[in-house]
Amino acid sequence: MSKSVWLAWLWVVLWLCVITIESTSALSSENTSRFLYPVLHYLFGIDPLSFITWHFFLRKTGHVFGYGMLSWLLFRALRITALNSRDPNWSMVWALVALAGTAFVASMDEWHQSFLPSRTGTVRDVLLDTTAALVIQILVFLLVRVRKRREKKLAADDAGLSGTPDEHSDNSVTTHFK
């Protein structure tokens, strides 16, 4: 196995470690509010009542970012591991495995949290995490598609097949003068 394959999977493992640490009691809502409130109050003047809403959205944004990143890292590792597909940039199998893997990790994370007194495991969080993973996979698909179109256009331009008449070609002369 090549160094790039090992490195891609190492990033997945490291990110799983981050998720595992975030799943502990140390980063429960009560504990994160202890350091987030003073920071947000100092920077933005947020009062305690407004902080409750901001804290909720910051924590859910953390879910979206964390599991979106896991989805992307899984896709990337699968892509690097299996570059022998028809399209070396995107595969439905890679996207589905990354999505399923992310949903599995989210489910296990919430299940684990349900055993901790300071945490709550919810199906809503699993759905949020899986939705974030799905959005990332859709974005990867769209970005690969845009890149392919751009590369095709550049290749056509280089070959003189862009479809736009060149200043010096006969195609730029109107039919009246041919």
C-alpha cells in the first residue's frame, strides 16, 4: 500500500479520535458553556438569555462541520485506495460508503452519549450528522462535475474545437464574403 493511502486513512482515524473526544463528558453542553459564554459575551456582548440560543446553534454547527468533514475524509480515503474505477474522481460506491460510514459513526456516537449522565444521545443529531454527510457528498459530486466540464472545455479550446470562431479562421467571415 502506498504512503498516500496510509496518510488518507490516518486522517480518517485522527478525525474519529476528535469525534470520540468531543463525545465525552468534558465537552458536554454544560462544560462548553463555561468557556463559550465568556468569549461570546466579551466579543459580541451576548447576554445569558441570548447565549442559550447561540450555544445551541454553535453546538449543532459543530455537528455539521465534524460529520461533514468525516464524510469528506472517508470519501477521499476510499478514492485514494480504489483509483481503479471508471471515473478516478468520483464513484457512487465511494459516496455511499462514506455516507453510510458517517451515519454509522454518528449512530455509535449518540448511542455512547446516551450512557453518559451529562450527555444526551438523540436520533435528531444522527439525522443532522447524516444530512451534513449527504450535503458534502452532493457538493463533491457537483465540484467533480464542474471540474470535468472545465477540463473538457479547456481541452476543446486547446484542440481548436471550442465552437467559437477564431479571429483568423475562415469561419469568422460571414457567408456573404465566402
